[in-house]
Amino acid sequence: MYNERVMKEFAAPKNVGEVEGYNAIGTVGNESCGDIMQITMKIEDGVIKDAKFKTFGCAAAVASSSVATNMIIGKTVDEALKLTNRQVIEELEGLPPQKIHCSVLAEEAIAAAIQNYKENLEKQGN
């Protein structure tokens, strides 16, 4: 069902856990499959210095979280917002059609974390 790249990311995911002292958090879920993804980030001067995830879900959800967080570290907030689920799928060298929603969750979790970051900046008056 899964290709070798997806299984490699699932077996040894990168960026698992929670960023210490994070200033951005996004949690999303898919009710139909039960997958839940949370991404935390440390953003400084508009650049994502670190990103980690906690995912409850299948191999595709974990693999999508792993590559997506890896793809945004070092990027600006605006660059990270442009990350699409298609790019996550390409990085994973494909996902089965019934697992595409896992890559969408990664895109949505990143957007939710960045939205949280921006809302916190507004509250602080920045």
C-alpha cells in the first residue's frame, strides 16, 4: 500500500515532539479517519527556526507530518504558508489516493500554527 519512502519516514520520523518554548501551535483533525495532527513552531523575526509534530494516525499521517515539518524549518512564515499538500505528496514520492487527506492535514496544521502565531503577535501589539 505504501511506497518505500513513506515507510522510511513512518519508521524513523523527523521532528517528533513539541518545540521547547514554542510560539506557534496548530492542531487539526479529520473526523472521518480519526487522524489528529499538532504542529508547534518557534518563529523568530518571521522565520521558522524549529518545528515539531505530534500525530495520532496512520503511517501516511506520520510521514506527512515528518516531511512537512522538515520542509518548513528555515523558511519564512509566508514561504511556509505556500506549502501545499501536493508538495508533501511529491516529497513522499506519492501517497495512495485514500490517504491524500493526510497530506492535507499537514498543510492545514502548518496554516493553523502560523495563524496562532499571528494572532499572538496582534495581542502583543506587534
